[in-house]
Amino acid sequence: MVIVIIMRGRTFKHSKKRDVILALLRSTKEHPTAGWVYSRLKESIPGISLGTVYRNITVLRRQGLVMPVTVVNGEEHFDALAEPHPHIVCLRCGAVSDISPENAAALESCVASSGIGALGIDFKRTLFYGRCPRCAPESPVTPEPQTAPAGG
Ligand SMILES: [Zn+2]
Ligand SMILES: [Zn+2]
């Protein structure tokens, strides 16, 4: 069986549900939940269930292709960018976003100069909580085109 999914103008051709799920996770920076993945795929893949999505994400996690980021409102958010990087969770809308590369680099150098590395850390996960650019009134708001429907 070959499944073709057209998402935002891009076409993915895959023979396995897991490949489709991975492609979908890689296509977004929204750090989706399994429910988000399921809602995107249920019409294109007959017979897919939320359980199928969970099982495939679990396999992708074991393969190191998908990382859990955090749990917001009881739902786990995932990232297909397996390289560890810091995130910010919006306390208002629940959005999970990547910290900008400049801020992430500044953070890395902070950690490197702190002596924490001497503790023998194998893995780290950095999470900040606050407000995303859309919810922070004091940050300059970039107008978004009204034509595109919101991703979630
Ligand atoms: Zn927000
Ligand atoms: Zn991320």
C-alpha cells in the first residue's frame, strides 16, 4: 500500500504509516501531540487509530528519531528534530516552540562555563515557561496573513 498525503503543498509518498507519521512530525515546528498527528492523518489513512499513532511514535522514539518535549495539559508534545535543543512553553496558549538558535547558543555557552559539565551529564532537556510571541503583548507583533488557517 502506498499512501500519498498532500500537506501545505508538499507531497509525501510512503509505504508505511510510520514513515508518514515521521514525515508529518518533520514537516512542522509546532511540536505536535499524538492527537494532532491523528487528526491530520485520519482522513488520508483508512483504519488508522490514535492507538496506531501512539504505537508508531513509541517506535520512532526508540529509534531516536522523535523526542518527547514536554507534557502540556495532559498531552505529550513531540519533536522530530532529534538534536537536543531548548524549548519554551507558552503558559497562555500552550504552544511549544524552539528557542531561537542565537539564544540556544548563548545558553550552551552559559552551561559550558558553569562547570555543570563536570557532573557527567549524558542528556539534558531545557524548558522555559512564559509567553510565546503571539501571546506576549510587549513583544513586537509581526502581522500574519489572515488567509492561512491556523495550524492547530
Ligand atoms: Zn502563546
Ligand atoms: Zn523543538
